[in-house]
Amino acid sequence: MDWKNLPSGGGGIEDRRGGGGVPGGGIAIGGIGGLIIALVAMFFGIDPGAILGGGDGGQTQTQTQSQAQAQAQSQSSAATDESYQFMDRIMTSTNQVWGGIFKQAGRTYTPARLVLYTRGTQGGCGVASSASGPFYCPLDNKVYIDTNFFATMQRQLGGGGDFAYSYVVAHEVGHHVQNELGIADQVEREQRSARSEAQANQASVRLELQADCFAGVWGNRVKDQAKITQADVQNAINTAQAIGDDNLQRQGAGRVVPDSFTHGSSQQRIKWFTTGFQTGDPNKCDTFNQNYNQL
Ligand SMILES: [Zn+2]
């Protein structure tokens, strides 16, 4: 993949790396694989800010002097930093692709923004920590990524590769697209009226698989520009395989409980990413109007 061929400057990136973390941080608000507990909490009508001790955009007030200084220092070198540039191009490109798709459909699209951090940071959905894994906060329209996560991916989650990392970012932007389309709200309502936890989980799986499909749609739209090869696609598939709920459960508790799936199985995640990638058509990503057992 040649990501340097992608456009830059529109990533809306807030660079909070080297910010020293959040005192007493370490509250996970998501899980590996992009679980958004904050969003889930919102689905159940709980205010995530209250649980997670986060404010709503109060991050500048709670920031200590030393954090602010460290941030200023890291920002001064940001423009030449490879991982910053990578993130900026992936974000610029995803926003551009979705902006185009929305425009064609006669809708307006507000670009997603990205917060890069290390250790921990305050956000609209509370405290983000390294244990969170990448996530999207629908309350401030920002994707949060600890850049060290990519090293974790390489070691533990099916290997790395630029397109695999891009898939993770594009999946989170996929959640932003769902937010823009009102799908996230719809799922929230569905989950509130769910008769069981298993039913609420099914709505989450549909939402997550659609975000995988949306990530694939982006990949399709930039495959020539970014020179995405078969090996790149395989890297993304390896990641989808690794972050499937069945695989994570097998490696964690050692027991697979489909009713507790929130993101979908490895096979489903591969299927929906591939559907998006092969068609480039967001209309093919309708995971909601399908029999659950056939997803
Ligand atoms: Zn997700």
C-alpha cells in the first residue's frame, strides 16, 4: 500500500501524544476490536460521562500545565512524524470518500476528527486509556487512537501492515458515518427496547459488521490511488479474523458464547469487510435488513 499517495491535511487531528496520560487513568472504555462501552452505555440510557468520570469537552480545563507543555512539544515535531502523517492521510481520505458519497446522495457530511494519544486522555465519552483500543465517541464525533495500539496489533492481533491499520481507522470512521446517518440512534432505541441482553447484542453486531463493511467501501474507493495489493487485503483479513468475537473469546476465557457477541464472528467480520471492499457500494452494507443467522 502506498498511503503517501492519499490526500493530506484534512484529518482534523488533535495530537495529544506524550501528554503524560490522565491521573488515575486506566479505565477502559472499550475493548480490543473497537468495543465502545461508552456507546453501549449510551444505548442503555446511561450517561457515559457519569460512569467514566469524563466531562463533555472539559479536557482543556482538567489538563495539567505539564501535559499542556508536553503536548505543545509533541505538536511542534508532529508535521514530520510518520505515524501522524499516516493517520492524517487515512483520516483525510476516509472523510473525503464519505463526503463524496453523502454529496451524491444529497446529504451533508461533517468530517470525523481524530485524537492521537499515548497512555490516556480525556474525551467526550470519558477517559480513554491504552487499554481501550481505538474507538469512536459519538458525543464529540472524534476517533480516539493510542498509536501504541498498532504495535499490539502486530504482536497479538493477526499481524500488522498499513492496510490492516487503515482498516481499523476506517472502521471507526464507519461508526461516524453511522452516527451521521442516524443509524447509531436507531440502534440505541432498538437496544433500549430489547427484551434481552442477547437481543441488544445482536443490534450491536449488526452495527459493527456494517462499520466493517463501510471500512471495505473506503478501501475499494482508494485501491488504485493507494496501490492496495492482494497482500494488503490479506493483512486486513487477518486482522478481521483476529478480532472476531469467537476468536477473542477462545483466546480469553477459552469458551465461545455467541449470545454475548457484540462485534460478530471472525467469519462475519471477514465477510462484511470483503463485501464492502469488493463492491465499494455502501448500499450493500445493509446488515440491518437481513436475517440475523444469515449475517
Ligand atoms: Zn466498532
